Amino acid sequence: MHFGKFSFGSLQIDGRTYEQDVVIERGEIRKRKKRPSKKFRDEFGHTPLSIEEKIPWKCKRLVIGTGAYGRLPVMKEVQVEAERRHVELVVVPTNDALRLMERESKANAILHVTC
């Protein structure tokens, strides 16, 4: 998987441009469905990543790109579930997440493309 240009609101993967958050699971890319997490928005001031979403747990390492400025909140329950499943959770700004994903092809990821 090749990660191209990333800027606020836009991410290129294998020559295709995505303008929404994406989930990478076992080499497949899909849109992140945030709707289950929207009920927590008021609490965080932003729609967080919650355990309510379809998280790609079938991996040893899950990389979460928290956006251009690292502002995507990740709820504590996600961290607890990762520990329970023995999945290494790496939470970093999206730019750093892309560098990690290029080196670690077997990791799954959730990549936030804005804030």
C-alpha cells in the first residue's frame, strides 16, 4: 500500500484520493462510519472514536491517525478493549500514522483526515 499526499481533509492511498476518514483492514480500505460515535460528540466537542464503531480488531497492531493536528479523541473504552484483545494500539497524528503504515503492512488502521 502506498500513501501519497496528505493534507487537511484529503488523503491519497494507492493513487486514489479520500476526503473522509478511512479504515484499513487487512489491506482493504473502507469509509469510517462515525454515526455510532456521534452520540458522544457533545462530551468531546468532536465526534470521538468509540467502541461503538466497527473497529478492525483482527490484527496485532492498530494504528489510529488522529488527524492533521492530532485532535481526534479516542475514548478510554477503545484502549481498554485493545488491551483485552492483546492488540497494540498506536495513537498518533495522521502524518505519523501514514509513515508507520508504510513500514508495517500487516497493521490495521483508522485514519482521520481533518483536525
